[in-house]
Amino acid sequence: MATPARAFGDEALSAFELGFRRSGDSLRLPLGKAWNVRFEEAEPVRPFRWAKGGESFAGWYWAVTTVDHVGYESWLERDRLILLDRDPEVVGIASQPFWLHWDDGQGQRRHAPDYFVRLADGRARVIDVRAADRMDERTEEAFASTRRACEAVGWEFQQVGTPEPVFMANVRWLARYRRDRSGPSAGLAGAVPPAVVREAGHRSGVRAAGNGEPGPGREAGVVSQLKRPPRVVVGDRVRFSGQLRGVLAVSAVALTLTDEEKSHRVVPLLELFEADDFEVVGTPMRMPLPPASLLETFPAAVMEKALWWEGHILEVMHGLPPGAEPGTVPRPEYGPDRSLTARQRAKAAELTEAGHPTTSSTVAHRRRSYQEQGVIGPADHRPVRKTPRFGEADEAVVEAMRQAIDEAVDASARTEAAPSSFSQFSGAGVMRR
């Protein structure tokens, strides 16, 4: 069995390469430069086909999570896709997201994982699907190398097989009712008699708005849309009952929200999630840290400054700095009623007054860098930026020129044809004294 490439520290960041497609272009980068690409938005690196008489069945599944089709190459992959689509922690899914390239000691290898998943807390997960009885030595090597590459950049790796049949059959049956067609439709309002809806609700859990009677803004007999409850944490900004509010406390049954007319308002979760205008506007989620091997390339003072910026950026984005105590209320200039532009201006004024002159455009630039790259985004990259020794010239060309010069110096003083060392790059020529 060949030994997979070592995947820890800086070696892995160059030992593995990722080939992927973005905006119709094919790209290939070292793992260390591609770890922060949003692969949940990547295009599949290979098409989904099936052959007559083949054992696999490929297709496209409409995922509610992505509001788009996601491809699969077998029914086993389709079942895993259905499970991912119902997982409340999953916010992004892409199939066949990239080619992983490496050298196994005997030659070049490549492998395309089945899924790349983005979780609500920012973590990334790479998934390979294969039934236990279909595993062979070559597949095990590919999965082992994929796991090592994922560990090097802080991604999770999962190798999954066949789910429990009865459980999967029930999930497949339930999945169809998460589609938009299962929700209210203006064209079908009143098509189902209220009595039928009430009876169906008693037997299957499907219910009408109220007890068959039209509620505020609802038509009689329209079935409530099935939707996933959002994830809400302290510090979130939410829109509810015509106001933009901050979340002050969260319990198992209610949220405590800011209120314009009084100090706070306690709202039961059921009332909140069923409100037509309720939505989570922003969440104080810290970006995941890059792998330790990348952090170690920055001087300690640079990383300390980047972490200092992170605290200010999070306050601009979400109203509260990291580590805020439960129940902390955002300062007025960073409250949920202030726009992002206004909060950036407030932060620039605050830093300037504290002896750190800056502008709102600088704060906006740092924020965007943080959202795209995490904590290393706002960091000063100049200490780790390396200038090529020979500028834009290929090192092979430079080496050939050196060899040609050395041979010319050793030759006799008379004019002679240049040695062939450089001819592979520039053609045979004549070097004169």
C-alpha cells in the first residue's frame, strides 16, 4: 500500500493541490492558498452521467438549504444529500466541489470528494460516501489522503456509508413536504375545505392557521408552510413586529428582545417563529481560525494586531464585541437600529479619538477582509510576503543561463558557438566576448 502524502504543518499546504471551477474558469492552487475558498458555492468539477445498464444512478436533487439543485452520482449519495438538507446546522452544500491532487510516492493521484458542507458556525466539512462492501485498497488510500488534507486546514472529514433503511425511508417521505409546493399558494387559497384541513391536521400533524378560521392576514383553509426554525443566539439582530431588535437573552421557550417603547420585551418562541415578518438579520459569529501552520507564518505582533481588529470588527458587524457577557446591551452607536455604514463611521470616530487614526473606509475594508479570510484578513501581510529572487524569470531559465555563462568562462578566449545548455529555452545562438 502506498504511503499518502504527509498532511501536517506547512508540508501539507504544498503537498496537496485543489482543482476547482469558479465562474466557468478552471483553477488549481496549493492547499495552503485555497483553504478559504467558499467551496459550498463551487461548481461541480465533473458532470453527473449514467450509462445504460450501469450500477449507479446519477441525478439532481432540489435542496431547500441551497434553494438550488445539487448533483449526486448514486442513490446512496442522494440519501446522504437528503440527510444533509434536513440538518439545521448545514447552511451550504456543494457536490464534487474540487479535485484533490497529491503524489502517493508512485505517481500523481487525484480524488473528488462527494460533498463539501458549510455549517452554521462557519466550520467546513468534507464528506465521502461509499458503502462498506464497495471499499477497496485504492479507495481507502484516497480517503486517507483526503482526511489528512482536511486536518491540515482545519476542515472536518466524514466517511459515511449506508443509513439505516427504515429511518431513511421515513426521511425520504418527509423530505417532499419541505418543498415550496407544500406551503400556501395564492392560487389554491380556499381550495381545501377547512373541515378537511382540520381533520388532516388531527391525523398527520398538518394544521391550518388557527382552528380552521382565518387569522390575521391568512386565508381560511390554507395549510401553514413547513419551515426550519432559525438559529438565534444572544447578540443577534432580528426583525420582528415592525422593529429591528437585539436579542438580549435566549431560553428554551422565549427570547428577550430590545423594544423601542420599553426596556425589553419577552416573546414566546412559537409566537416569534410564526410571525410573518420575523427574520434573523445578523449573528455575532466569529470566523473560524485558519490552520495553525498559516498563523505561525505571521509575527506575534501582527497576529496580536489582527485579533485587536477582530474585536472591533465584530462590534461593528453585530453590535457586541467577542466575549460579551449574556444580557449585554449594545452601545447606542452600535445598536440594531443603526445601519452598517453608521456603525462603521462610529467605530472610525471611536478609534481616532482613542489615538488610532482611521477612517470609515478603512474599517469597511478590514471588515470585508475579515468576512472573506477570517482573522488573517485584517492582518498586515507585508512581513510574510516573499519577493521572487529573480523577479518574473523562470528559475529553470536562470539556471540554464548560469550554466551557459560558466561554460563560456571556462572556454578558450576565441569566439565560439554558445553551449547548448540555454538552447532549449532560446534556441542555439552565438555568444561573443
